[in-house]
Amino acid sequence: MAPHGRSGGILLGVDLNVFDIGAIDEGDFYVKFTLRCKTDGFKFVLYSVYGPAQLQNKQAFLAELVNTCSKETLPYLIGGDFNIMRRPEEKSSGDFDFKWPTLFNAVIESLDLKEIAMSGRQYTWAGPGDNPTFEKLDRVLVSTDWEDKFPRSMVEPRDRNISDHTPLVLNTGASTHQTEQRPFKFERGRLIRDGFYDMVVNIWQSESSGSSPLERWQNKIRRLRQHLRGWAKHTVGAYRKEKKSLLALLDNLDKKAENAPLSDQDINLKHYLKERLVLLLREEEIKWYERAKVKTLLEGDDNTRFFHLVANGKHRKHHIYKLENDQGVVVGDDHLKSHITQYYKDLFGTPDASEITLMEDQILDIPQVSPEENDVLISAFTESEVRTAVFQMEHNKAPGPDGFPIEFYQVFWNVIKDDLMALFSDFHREDLNLYSLNFGIITLIPKVQVATKIQQYRPICVLNVSFKIFTKVATNRLNNLAKTVVSPTQTAFMPGRNIMEGVVILHETIHELHTKKRNGVIFKIDFEKAYDKVKWSFLQQTLRMKGFSPKWCRWIEGMVTGGSVGIKVNDDSGPYFQTKRGLRQGDPMSPILFNIVADMLALLINRAKADGQIRGVIPHLLDDGLSILQYADDTIIFLDHDLEQAKNLKLLLCAFEQLSGLKINFHKSEIFCYGVAKEMEESYTDLFGCNAGEYPFRYLGIPMHHRQLLNSDWRKVEERFEKKLSCWKAKHLSYGGHLVLLNSVLSSLPIFMMSFFEVPKGVLKNLNHYRSRFFWQGSSEKYKYRLAKWDILCRPKDQGGLGILDLQLQNKCLLAKWLVNLLNTDGLWQTLLTNKYLRTKSLTQVKGNPFDSHFWKGLMHIKDEVLAKGSFDIKDGNKTRFWDDTWVGDVPFKVKYPSLYNIVRDPHATVAKVMATSPLNVSFRRALVDNKLVEWHDLVAQIAQVEMVEGSDTFRWNLTKSGLYSVRSLYLHLIDTQPPFRHKMIWKLKIPLKIKIFLWFLQRGVVLTKDNLTRKNWKGSQKCCGCNSDETIQHLFLDCPYASLVWRIIFFATGLTQPRSISHMFGTWLSNQYKKIRNLIWVGVAAVCWAIWRCWNDIIFKKIKVNLILHVIFRGTYWLRFWAQLQRDEQAKSVLSLMSKNIEMIALQLSNGGWKHIYPRLLRINGYDCIAKAKLEKKALSFESNGKEASRE
């Protein structure tokens, strides 16, 4: 294509040895080739585009793109210089104009395009000058069917040389290295196949040779794997052929039924074909669910397409095309595998010998494991605790090298438990060689958006589940006493400790140092490959010094050492090698063992403090000052301002490196100085070789600042929303899929920060905008009708909502937990807050002030509201206010006796102060007479039996039976209480979630029939396409002759009469049925209503020509048969299957001239005498619309 001046020209070439050219087309901004691949006959369309740089031409470019691509029927890809960015991170500096990116993203979404990720570079264009602006203007977009053909595609950048643009190469992944044999994997979807479970049981229980439990176990696993591999090899091809054959046969039967009644043989065949197809489709959905690693499976919700796209996207993200090293660039799978394997061999190799060691007899300051605790640790293993460990392990995780995931152990627990317990018995006697099970595959997960070096990947070791069960059982035992042997400053993976406790301490310390202008230094340490560098000898030394028994130490040594791992690179695993150090990420025991190792740093710092070598900060708030906080390898060290002491700390850290094997990245660590120390900040940074930190900095994902966070500081949370929405192909999800992802992912994204800070209203508004848009529109930019207000959606399901989380209320409930814990528990953070804010007062007495921290202000805003939901159990009375708090009866005295409260001199006095004397230490501004005197005597009588004892008052939560606080109890109490939802049985039905939501829409009367569309300013005919009456919900689903005929067929098949109205349907219609039968009938009703809705939409929008009645009946019974598989009770499955067969049989019999026998009566019953019967009969048998109708979305 010729250029316009000095820009806009396109040169597109094709290798005719590889492709045949079918057609060539040219537009103002593109050149298009229709190509056919000579090797496999694959046809696709290739667009090369050159977007205009001039703003006035961009709209024309996007319009041309939409007009051209929307007409494509073949798979296609579009590549070139679009001259438009998509998001702010695609520009290195300068202002970002959202106008064109927003339109561009809307175009991409409307065409359902996917951008192929680019590896190794962030930008594709460089501006002029020595410090140019970089932007991403070039990209490759593909249609979803093109992605299906080449799911492993990746865009690879090349060197720019003197050009301002980076050349891009699209690698389809079709010619990448293939393994000789795909690794075996136990497919969960096969469990639903008839006979599969019994086949596995028979193979496992058949006679197995072996002189030990381990040999017999390995022989059984090996034999089962070999059998399943061969079985799968023969069934995969047969599955595809069977599915194709089933679809073809069903299509032929449908066509046959439209012209003549089906014979009994054909009907039985159709039933069998549908039941078989349902199972195959369900298995396919489970397969892609496993590959997508999506947390929640939407049963029966038909999300296979979504799972497929997610799985492909994750595969592309984890694919490594090249890596940089000191010698240059490594490319090619074999070279990459060699390079990566050698890197990890060196990383996990023998550590350097340490020149220093700890004196193991110096243990007076180290908490010890008691003899009784050691006896519990090494006691015999029970079947119950092993089973608990097995069923605690998370579903849908990749299996180890043997291919058997945790689901195999859970499903076949009763079959394999005896063999597994025999292994544990040998292990307890120390007769089991765990090395035979201790194998793992290391999978590399990128830690940054564009990973170019192997150091930028996180190695996650996927171990054999048979080995992980041993470490999981041991971890459960160790967790029971972890708190006694690990310092309270360590909060990671510790039962009873909260990740946020360290955040509270750090936040309040920063606030105290800044606002009180106190001297101090905060050192934020970055460990290099922390888990991977732990010395095993130091781990053993630490265990011995903490008092663990020799047998337990040997068990731990057997689990940690001797493991063999291979590195998985682009679906191919390298050779196995033995590790010599490190704790594998992916082993259940690694976190607690790392805590035990890292705890020795806290020990060394405490010893240095005791010797006067270093001092902590805020000693006026915490005894001996605060010196260290740890969350696994996230470590913060606090130091009083003193350069000499800083040198001592540097020496101590270097010693810890030698001891433990851990290495500190001083150049990635940060220093924060306060008070006078700020003037010597450069001296501190030079000493530690680190940078001076900037605010806000993040600790455990929470932004830390001495001031209150601004709305702009919450931008990271909003960006995470945007990122999630941009990568989800929600167009392929139903409302049910939207709801699940919204509740399980979107609503949980801000929870971490919401549990610490009070969220600004502006931020909440933005987050609710994202969530509302996602529920109604998915990831589409196209506006869709909102069928209910957002506050209604946020109601609990039993109050007529969809159960979407109300973030503002959840924020309040999460903060309330801190208040309750502050009242009832003891710990480091409680001591800090008490000394900082309460001093001599109780929490009930303290008030907020403008100089409080952001965290404390949030607590003070909700304090009175939270305390009103509980009562105090009195001991010494110092925490409880006599008048304001509930401690006798159900309400505070200020509520019960307001006339006394209004004249008391000290309304906020504590119970301890009031009851310190006899008579009570209470004075009033006026003398008590008449009713007031009576009330006072009544009050005194109520508290006469209260006895003061030693100890602190405890706060009892009145919204739970146990008296313990729960976030859920407060949330349900605070949310606007609505009358109980009469139709909450909708949510109990075993049907897909999208159908439940459809029924919810139907019950609320918001389904987009034409009358509802008109209320939303749609312009068009309100008449029903079938009978020319006004189209309403009542009409479409019940009163229309077509709907009435469907209900009449159901009556003949089941004896179920037609409901009079939608309100009758959801009201008393089935009240005389047993609950179990009523729920099964509702499954059928859901299938009928959904079929009516979908069939009418097919006719209107897809312009199909069908026998409408049979179309509704067959589609409804298909879904009914599909949903029968979701029922847990076998009898329920049989009832629904029989119901679908009877309905189909009656429909087919009536279709053979039977309409005329029931139509006249049908018309009289429903009042359609004015409509010509002949016209109706003609339309009932064959219907074709003109397609000129409104969108139902």
C-alpha cells in the first residue's frame, strides 16, 4: 500500500512455498491477505495495519477496523503499528490520554480479539532525543478461533538498530520442541465415566509383589499409571469421534422429528444419545477447568470455552522464549533447559563451609520443646490424622512427577488407606526410605511482568503427593507447638497469629517516630532466594537448640534432604538432580521450617540488645524497645540512632549470612531515618550499601506512610481490578460466571487493605463501579441494561439479593475485629496500642483525636457502634464503663435509666471506679426524688450480686451463640434488613448458577421482554412475534399460545397444572407438594422457562426456522437431563431423567396431528378466541422471524 507522504506505507509479503493466496484486499489503513496453509489446509486472514499518527484520523482508522473485521468468517490476525496505546503502563513517561486507548479497547472487546503477549520487552517505539519517551504502539491481535489453532503463540521482539520501531516476530508455537511422551496425569474428569472407579479399584487391589510396603506401593502406582496411560491412549481419539457422531445423530433425529413422528426406537435412541453427550461435555468442562486452574468450578454452567482461553493464556504467560545471561541471549528449548538446569544445580548445590557456628550449649534464652511435646511429635501415626492431612490439601493443583493429584487420594481413600498407613508405620520405625518418594518438578513462575533473566522467576516445586502427605502430617504436628518455639515478632504461617499483626506494629511505629520526632532507623531487608539457600546443617542445629528430640530431627532430615528435582521448561522436564540445600517452595513443611531458621536472627538481635550492642526504638511503648519484625523472609529491623550500633548490626547480619546460608541483597534493601538520624541518612546508606526509602513503601502488600493515605495511594487496588478485568474473557461467561468471579476474586482484591484501613468513599465508589460493570457487562466496554439496583444485588440471598459483598460494610466488620481482639487478647501489637493510645484509660473510655494514626482513626470511628453489639463479663471492672457499656442485663444503664444518666456527674466512669466504695461511688448534679430515686434503688439492686475478682474484663459478642466475634455475624446484622425472601429455595436447587440468576430475574419481573425494554427507552413494537399480543413476562412464559401448549404437554406428561401467573408460580403453586419433590419439580420448571426464553431469542435474533413447540420441549428436556447429573441423590437423577423422557414422548405423539385436539380448548382457557385458529396452527408448526427485534441484553 502506497504511503501518505512519509508515513502509512505497508509492504506485505508471503512465502508461496508455504501459503496459497486466496484474495487480496486493501483499505485506507490496512492490507489484507486470505491465506491457506499448504501443510494442513488451514485458512485464515492476515491483516497488516498502519494506524494514523494524526489525531483527526484515528476515529476513521478504528471505524474501518470494526467494519472490516466484524464481517470476517475465517480466523484472522491483525498486526502492525496501531499508533494507539492500550493502558498507562505502555508509556514510560509523560501524560497519558485515555480517550483513544478507551476506544481502542472497546474495539478489541467488541471484536472479541486477544492480544498476543510480547516477551522480553515492554515498549516497541522510542521517541527522539537522549532521554526518549518509550511507548508500545505495535502489537498483534488475533481472533479466538485463530487462538484455538495456535494456543502457544508469542510475540518476540527483535533489535531496533537505527529504527524508532521494534520489529516483531509472531511465533505460533507450532514448531516448538515436543517431548517424546507426554507425562502421565490422572484426569479428574474421567471419574464420572461409568466403570472407571471400579476399574481403578480392581487394578489397585490385584495381587502386587514386593518385600516391603514401599515396594508394594510403588508397584501399585506404577501398574495403575501404565494401565491408565494405555487406556487413555485408546479413549482420547474415541472420545472425539463419539462426540462428533453423537452431535450428528442428534441433529438428524431433530430434523426427522420436524417432519414426522419419531418411532419408539428413535425416541429411545435419542434419550441414550443425549445422556451420553451430557457426560462427554461434562468431562470436557472438567478437563479444561483443571488446566485453567480456576478456583471455583461452576457446575453445569458451560464454561468450557472460558476455561480453555484461561488455560491458553496461562500457558503463554509461563512460556520462556529466551533468557539473558552474562554471555548474551539463550534461545531454543534445549539451550534454555540446559541453562536453567545448571543455574538451579548451582543454586541448590553444596553451600560454602561456614567459618563460624553457634554454641549449642547456650540455650537459656531459647524457648524449649518440652519432653511431653516431644512425645506427641514422635508418637505413632493414626489413620485419622493422616486422613485429615489428605483432605486438608487443596484441590485442582498440579500433581507431582508420578501424575497422581490429591483428588486421587481423596476419592480412593478407602481403597488405598491400608497401603498408605503401612508406609507411615515403616516411617515411624525409621524403616522407610523416603528418598524413593521424594521427587519433584520445579515450575518457573515469573515474578515480574517482563522476565528476561532466570533470577526473575520463582521456582515452585511440585512434589509427589505421596511424599507431601508425610510432610503435611508432620507440619500439622509441628504447628501445634510452633508458637512456643518461634518469637512473637514472626507472624508468617503461624496458627493463632495474623499476618496483619506485624503491619499494625510497623504502621504505628512509623507514625510514632514521625509525629513525635523521635530518633530511629528502620531497615527493610531483602533476602536473595531465601528459601533456596537455607543450610540444612543450620536447620538441624536450630532444631537441636530448641529442644527437639533426636528422632524428630532425623525425621525432618529425611524429609528435607535427599530430594531429587527436575526443571520444567516449556512443558518438557530436564534431568533430575539432587539438592544439597534449601527448602522447596511447594512443600507444606517449608514455611514453618523457614520460620524456625529465621527466628535465630531474632535471637541474635535480642542477644545483641542484652549485651548493649544495639538498641531498639520506642522503648517508652514496648519494654526494651522494638528491634525486629518478621513475616517469613520479609524482615524489618529497628535501630536507635547510633552509627556505632549500626556497625554492630551490619556485623551481626553478616554473621547470620554465614550461619544460615541466607544472603541479604543490601543493594535492594532500604533505610528510613527519623529525627536526628535523618541528618545522617547518607552515612547509614553508605554503611549498609542500600538506598534511602521513599513513602509510601509497601510491607506485605500494604502501603506504609506516617500520614493518612490519599485516594491516589489506593490506585494500586484499582489497577489490580483493571488488570483482572482486562485479562478475563468474560464474554464467554454467563451471569453465573460473572457472579462467582466477582465474589471470589474481584471482591476479595481489596480485602487485605480493607482489613487495616478505613476505605475512602471515593475509592469505594470506584471499586463498586468496576464490580457493577463487570457483573452486567463482563469485560465488555459495551453498555448493557442494569436489571436491578446495586444495593439490591448486595443484599444476602435470603433477603432477595445476589449476595454480592457490600465493601463498605465489610470494611467496618474487618476493622471491628481489631477492637474485639484488643479487648480480649494479649500480644505485642495489643501492648503497643494500649501504651500508645489508652495509657491509663480503657478502650471504652478513650476518644479519637486528629493526630492519631490512619489505622487508629478507623477504629475510633466504629468503636461505639461495635461495643454496643456486645457485653462485658466483669472481673476487675477496669475495662468496662458503668453507664455506657452493657454488663448487667441486655442494654447499658444509660439506655435503661436515661433520667439518671442525664444528671450523673461522671457518665464515663468505669465499673471499677463506681464499685470501689460502698455505697457506690456515684454523684448526681441534683438530688434523687420520686421516680429517679426508685430507678436508682432498682439499679443498685441489679448489681448487688456482682462480685469483683482479679483479672481483666472480657468482651462477649452478643451476635453469636459462642460469644466469639465473627465478621459474618456483624455483616449480616449491619446490612439493611429486608423481609425474608419467599423464594430463597431458588438458591438451593441443584442447577447451574446462571439459571438460578435467570429465575431471580424472572421472579423480580425484570427479564427483558418488550414491555421492560420499552421502559428502558427502547423504541420498537411491543407485540409478541407469535400472537401479536403485548409481550410481557406473564404473556411470554405462560399466556402465549406457544407457552400454553408447552405447559399443556407438561400436564399430560406429569400431571402438573399450569401456574396462573408468575407470582403464583413462585408463590403457592407447589405448596401442596413434598419439599423434596417440590425441588425436583422446580428443576424442571427452570428448564422449561429457560428453554422458552432461549428458543424465542434464537428465533428472533438468529432467524432460525423451527417447529417452535418441539424446539422448546427438546431443548428443555436436554437441559433437564444435563442437570440431573448435578443432583447428588441417585433417585433424584432417575426422577428427572424419567420426567424428560415422558415430556418428549408426549410432545412427539401430539406433534402427529395432535395439536388440533388441544388447541381449541387451549384458546378458550386463555382467552384467545379472537385469533384465527388456522393462523396459530400454522405458526405453531413453523416459525421464522424477520430478526428486527431489540437486544435482550
